[in-house]
Amino acid sequence: MSKIINGTNYKIIYLDTNAISEMSKNYKETSKNLFEKFYFTDSNSNYNYAFATSAYNLKELSNSIKYRDEIIKIFNIIPLLIIEAFPGIIDKVLNNEDIFLFGIGIKPLFNTNLNDIFSMLESDDFNDANMQFENNITQEINNWNEARTKKLSERDIFNNSYKIYNIHNNNIDICFSTKCAQIFTFIKTYFLYKKREPIVKNSIIDSFNASVAPFVDIYIGERTVTSWLKESKHKYDFMKEVELFKISEFYTK
């Protein structure tokens, strides 16, 4: 899913928290290799690329202590689109609204940079939102464990989560028919039935973030979810054009 920004068409590269972290540290020349592949293209290239990530990832990255300065340093300069993820992305899709929330980057080209976002997330103004998010995650963990025990069907696996957020009483079948809901359900199912480990917070967030995959051109993430998304290509035609990379594929060997 390319996006037109200021009259220029961009291919969207989604980065999960692991990808952003590795780029910020330039671990094994990750950022160098990524830029060489996607940004420093020859003059005959028909493509421009833009990085994107989810609001969940920003929240997770804001808690980083060890590499916080490195993350801010690189992504205060590199433009980064913030994309909606599950569950909000379902309302956006159903209402034909833009799933890209805003962009951050170097000032004054952008109004906001990553440092501003981190400061906002840590302010008292976000205490209620942060508490609600943590409460929802706790409820999700309980619901996921219930789904695993009851061996729910795909539609019920979706509703097992979506019922927490369906404040508009949207028709479940219509919501479940969206690409984002189908991918979320696919990844959640893998967590429930393909892994034996306990369900944890990161399992939930990884499944939320995977819901954006049908709407980007390139998805770069950690090994497990990226591998599962590759499996989704066998089930969903809309995933066949999405390029999937493990962040380790950009390490210098």
C-alpha cells in the first residue's frame, strides 16, 4: 500500500520495535544496510520509501532505558509515519479513513519529533490512557487464555479480543471480514495453538501490530511473527504482494 505524501508516492516500510532498536544501535550495520537497500537507490528507481511504525511501538520504545538516546538520535532525523493498529484500525478501514495517524521527523519539516512523542507519553496527561492500556492488556491475557482453553473458532478468537474495544457495537461479521481483523486473528491463532509458552504482554502487542501488514509494502520485524506472516500468504491473497523480512536479514554477516 503506497502512500502519497506532498505529491510524491512512497512505498511503506513497517518497522517493529526490534527493527527500530537494531537500526538505532546500528547492530551489525543494520541501519547502513537498510538504507542502502531502500533509500540509496539509483536514479532510475521508480520508488521512494517511507518508514512507518505503530503507536504501540512508540509506547514500548519510550520505556527503553539502555538505548533511548540512540533511538531518539536516529529517529529525530529520519521521517517516521505512525500507523493505526488493532483495534482502532478496524474502525478506520470500515469508515474509509486514513490509517496513518501522523508523521514525525526533523524539525521544522515536521511539527513533532520522536523526543516530543516520548515526553508526551511520559507526561501526567497520559496517565489515564496508560492505565487503560495496561488494564486492557491484562483483560486480553485473560481472554486469550480462555480462548486457548476453549479452542475457539477463528471468528470467536477475533471476538474474544474485539469485544473489549467494540464501543460502537459494530457488526462482528463485518469487522471480521476486514483484512486487518483476519491477519490479527491469524497471528493470534498461532500464538494460541502453535506455541506452548504462556501468553504475555508482548504476544498481545505483536498480534495487534501484525494487523497493519496488509496495508504496507514491506514488513520488517522479529523472527517469529515475520515467519508466521509468511505462512499467511498461503491463505490470504491480499498478503502475497507484501514483502516480509526478518530484521536479522539486514545484519552484515
